[in-house]
Amino acid sequence: MAMDASEIERLIKLHVPDAEVTIRDLAGDGDHYAATVLAESFRGKSRVQQHQIVYEALKAEMGGKLHALALQTGTPEP
């Protein structure tokens, strides 16, 4: 069962309300996505910590509906 990009965005924003989320379907199959997540709340956190926050938001779907996610995180440019 595939996962819709809007559902990925919704789950991330539930966990990181200030996030700017961009999702791309890499293979057109609803299983392989790339996500860019920018959030002011990431400021001061390491890249690993930022990724952990996003994966925590998606943990129920990873490996099931969501097979693969290429993730980039950071803080918004001023």
C-alpha cells in the first residue's frame, strides 16, 4: 500500500508545527520519497537530531506504507 505525499507532510507538521515541508515522489510509486524539512525549531540541533525528530513523526509508517525517504533538514534562511 502506497502513502500519499500530503499524508507525509501532515504527519511531519503534526510533530514539527513550524516546519516548511517539500515532498517529492522519487519513483512515482508512492513508496520512495525525498523530503526537505526546514524548521526554526531545528536551530541549535545537530543534523542527526533533526532527522530523528522527523523520523519520530513518521515511525508508524516507515517500513510499511513508506518504504524509503531521502531526508534533508535544516533551518530557514533569514
